Amino acid sequence: MEPIKEITFERVYNAPLATVWEAWTNPEKLKQWWGPDNVNITECEVELHTGGKFYIVMEAGEAMGSYKGTLWPMLATFTTVETNSELAYTAQAWTDGQKDTTLIDQTTEIKFAEEEDGKTKINIKAAIYKVGPNASMAVEGMQYGFTQQLAKLENWLSQ
């Protein structure tokens, strides 16, 4: 099946591989940087093994105006877990209370590589395969949201 939308990113973080891996796999650390700007993470569960669950809920903050308080859950299943090397998952994301019309089916692959000077490179490929009739804004904002999320990770790693 061809994706409706696919995006790729490459980033190099000034942090050791094990630290970046843990940022992506430890629920308490994920809560501190996941999602685009102006969201808070209210719930996060990670069962770190192939077939394991990855569940995270974003809540729109004050700066999101009329969206404030809106919840956006994502429920995923890990398809690949190779410690310090690769994570992949299939996921469904939606707006709480509107799952029938806002559901998005997607896949995400993250590859991790140790670079010189203790840095870590990640490559991400995310694709959307199915979109509910009221989810077009989420599809349009996918690139923007990932860009903000990866910048938040960089800021969090530099603390």
C-alpha cells in the first residue's frame, strides 16, 4: 500500500547514543520532550520489545487557544526494537472523543547511529496510510509537528 504522505528527517544530536536511545524509550523522559510545541504529555507507556505497546497522550496547552485541553492519544505496536540501533512502530492516532472521524494510521521508523565526538545521528521515516475525514489538518501539519518535536528533543538533550 502506498502512503498518503511520507516524511523523512536526519538529525545529529550532541549526546551519546545511549542517552538518545533512552530519550526515545523511557516513558518518563519521553514525557519531557515528545510532541509539537505547546503540548503536555499526560500519559505514556512503553513496553520495549517487538510486539510491545507504545501509548502516549498529548494535551493541548494554553497557547493552542480554542484547542486548549484537547487530548490526542496515540496507540502503537513496536514492529522493531534493536537496542541503540532501531525502533519502528505502527500506530493509530486520533482526537479524543472523535476517533471515528480523526483516526490516522501511520508507521514510524527511527534509526540510531553513533557519530564521532560522542554525537548521535538519527534518521526518521514516518508515513501515513489512512486518514479519517476530519484529520486533514493533522496530515498537513505532520512535517511541522515532527520538526518542533525534534527541536524539543535537542533542547532537552542539551540540559
